[in-house]
Amino acid sequence: MASAPIRIPVAPGVEIAADVAGRAGAPTVILGHGGGQTRHSWDKCEQQLAAAGYFAINYDLRGHGDSDWSPDGDYGISTRAHDLMAVARHGSRPFALVGASLGGITALVAASLGLEPAALVLVDIVPKMSAVGVAKIRGFMTANPDGFSSLEEAADAISAYYPERPRPKDLSGLRKNLRPHADGRWHWHWDQRMMSDERADPRHLLDLMDSADWTDRIPTLLVRGMKSDIVDDDGVADLRRRIPALEIADIRGAGHMVAGDRNDEFNAAVIEFLTRVMPPA
């Protein structure tokens, strides 16, 4: 099923890039990727959701992929949440939010600021994250500020960070996450300023969740990679305390990048949950 690109104005000088697939007017599923990724990490999920009868909106977060970068360097969590609210207006009700890592944090904040989806899927993210895992991710994202001499060098860096994932033989997929610059080197295609924006610090998410009033009425699924270094048992227990009816889908053999590690199992878990709590017809 073909997808169509759209651009969504969210602020002066900032447009969000997205792909849409499925029948307009059908219940909508909005897909938000993790930090440092692009919407292409959801390509297969987007298509399977459309085939299941949903209208899928698969967007690049501000400062990522084909979306605009903030002119003033604003990558605050609340700013991202308001971006998501603007994206949601391009779908139909009911709508569900599916967010991985940074995309999941964005969905949690948006819900806590008044955006009320019919369902919420958190992909290997919880408000109480493992500090060790967060430090590891930040270390990877802030490394190599001068870029890479080749796609092969970038692939080596990814393999060193995530040795359990097989190094890809075809490196063309990296072109969706890196761009060649005038200096002849390959750079990650996201705005490095987001790593130094104090407004982007998710630590206040716990305080925001403490005052949230949606946690007892929005069906919520946590899809957890069993090899995750971000979501540990303490974080799961904290989320279950906040959302007593929380459902959990454990994906064995997957790390923090669940959809990339076990794509078919991930998609099946998400679609099974959504068809129960927000049927496509």
C-alpha cells in the first residue's frame, strides 16, 4: 500500500515531515520514532497498520529526518508535545499514539498536557528510566561530532555500540540517517543542538506524571525489549503503579530498538492490542 508524504506546519519556520498510509477517515495511529532515528524505522509498521484498516501517520520528530530544525534551538519536551498535538489534528478520531524512546516520552508529555488518545503504546520507554542506559545512549549520540569518513565507519560505530545486532551488509539504509556534508564526511541527519538543550531533559517527566489525570482511562501497552538497557524491572513497576491496567508485551531477543530487532513480533503485538482497544472499523 503506497504512502504519501505530507508536511505539517507546527510553528513559525518549522514544518514536520510525515508519511500517511491507509484510508483517510479511519481510526488513526500516529508513529513517533526514537531520538536519532527517522520515520523510516516505522516503514513496515506503517504499512501493516494501513493493511489492518487504520490510517497511519508516520512522522519525523522536530530536528530529525526531513522535518525542519528549530531556528532557535528549542527542542524542549513540551515543544515536541505541541508538535505532536499538531500532527494529531491531521488524523481522525479515535486516534492512538505509538512512541519509541523519545517518541514515547513525547506521547507521555502530550497526554499529560491534554492530548487524549484512545490508546497509547510505549515502545521500550518508561518515565523512570535506567540512568546507566540513558548515559549510554547520550554517549553514543554525542560521539563523533565531526562525522564519519564513510558509511562503513558509521556502521562500525553502530556495531560497537550495539554488538548484538548483526552488522548490515547493505549500508544503503544508513543514508536515511546520515547525510554527506561539504566537508566530505557523513554526519547524522539530526540537529546536534538538541543534546545541549536543557528544556529537552526528560527528568521532569516523573513530576508531570505524578499530576497526570489520564492514567486510569487510556488503555496503555508497554512493549519491552527483554535486552533493554533503558527499561528495567524498577521502571516497569513504577509505570504499573501509575497505570494499574497497564498491559506489557515482552519481546525476547530485542534491545532498546525493539522494532528494529524483532520487527514482525513488534508489529504483531501492537496491532493485536490496537484491534482490541481501538478497532479499525
